Amino acid sequence: MILSYIEHETCKILAVTPANSDLANSYALQMAGISDPDGSRTIGVITKLDIMDRGTDAKNLFLGNVTPLRLGYVGVVNRSQEESKCNLRLWLASELMWIQGRETQLTLHYGNLQNLVSQAGRALGDKEGQGGIWNTVR
């Protein structure tokens, strides 16, 4: 049934896969690969990054070494129960501090962060490439 929807060339495909499963054999990525073999319409969404087994990471997947996707991958980490109880403003401030604390490391690895966000914005349909998305990340 899913194939009847995702086979259309105008359809963007969100291939959602939990990080604590075998990412290379993801059913969602396999289904997307049938309808979008070159990965030009598929966005990979990797969930549960916070509960991956110790000693494993999803770096090769995010870099496109496992299953390359033209639109790339997005990692999702849900807030814990404790974080849900605290003030959202405090939580966002802690996220900003985490990013700022690693800005040099992230910039060395990924280059200019504004450029990275700009590219993500264009992939998601932001004509300016940095409008609302960059303001959100700031």
C-alpha cells in the first residue's frame, strides 16, 4: 500500500528508522530505495539516538556512507520525562549552550554552520536557504 503513494515522482519520502535497530537493513530505507533508487526524494529520519547501544554511533549513516540520500538525514532525540517537566526556555538554553560549547568542533568537522543550515533550508524548500530555519537554530 505504501508503494502506491511513494512511487509518484512528486512525493518526498520520510524514511523513519530507530537508531537502536540495524540501520543498514532498515525496512523504511529499503522501501524508499524501491521507489527512489537514487535517493533524490528521500529524507532519512533517525530516531532514538539517545538510547543507542554504548560504543555504537550513527556517524556513517549521517555521512551517507551506508545508504546515501541526496536530501540527507535528520537525527531526532526526544526529551526525557525529567526534561519535559522543566521549563522549556531552560531546556532550549541548555541546547544552545551545548551547541556553542562545540561550535569549534562542529565547524572543523562540518565547515561553516550557517552554510550547513542554509543547505538544509534549501533542501526543505526554504527559497532563501536560511530564513526561518537559521533563526530557529540561532
